[in-house]
Amino acid sequence: MNVSAKTGYFFPPNKENNEYFPENAFSPGIGIGLQYNVLKKTSISLGIEGNYLNPSMIDYQSSQINPLWHSVNIPFRIKQFVGSHFMLVGGATLIRQIKGYWNDPLTLYRNQQIPEYSWELGTGWKFNKLSLYLIYNHGFGTFEKKIKTGPITAFPVDVVHREIYLKVQYPLWKF
């Protein structure tokens, strides 16, 4: 079992050139995970992570809006060592936002898929027991999310999750 902390940079592509679109944002997170060595230099891991994501936006009246897209993520990763310290990492992540999805059963939005899925690729380096990773994460598709614009109003926006993050991991029993 291990614990991890990350700091990421969320930069979703604005494919529709929508002026009403979230800005880039930092997305810190923490998590725990289990790892199993399949071969001498190959391992798989499954974890659970909490991710804080609060991109800022400006509405049509130049008012500040802060969509709360915090999520609980379940990453599945494959790690392959190349040499004794350098590693390649790849996998998929299930993303379940805590808030930000439409919850009106009468609303038929085309891209409202829960949960979201993304793929990731990266590299890592192991220093004794501490591991450091640089990972690129990209959504498998476009997801429609809501942005609360007032007490009873919301606006839909199509977003592709795209993030690059730096992650630090350490075995739990070494603390």
C-alpha cells in the first residue's frame, strides 16, 4: 500500500471556441493505492484519489464563476521499469465528479456520461522508496458538464479532460 500527492495543470481544449469555457487551473490531489508485482520489473496498481478542481470563469456580464468539479478518481496503472530507477507508466482512470453533472432526469443532454474515463502516459523515477512521476492524462471523449451561473440557473459546457501532473508516491508502511 502507498500514499500519494499530486499537483496538476488542467488545460481542457476549447474545440467549439466557446467564450463561456473554463480557464486552465491547478488541480492538487491525494490518494492511496495498492500495487502488485506481476514480473520482476512490471507491476500493476489500483488506487483511489481525491482531486480538487476549481477552474475560474467569467460569464457574459463579466462576473466571476467558479465551477466546482472536484472528483474521486480510480486509477489503474501499469508500471514498467527500464533500468533500476527509470520507469514508464500507462493506464486508465475512472473519474466521478462530486458535483457538476446534470441531475434533472427530464433533461436529455447528449454527452452526459457518468462516470468519465481517461487514459494516461508518463514516466517516473524511483529514489530509494520515494517515486516521482510526470504523467499526461487525457479524456476518452467529450463530456457535458454544468456550470452554476446563479441560484437556480446553470449553463452546459462540453469539456475534454486534459491534464499534466507531477505525482509523489511513498509506501505507507515506511512512515
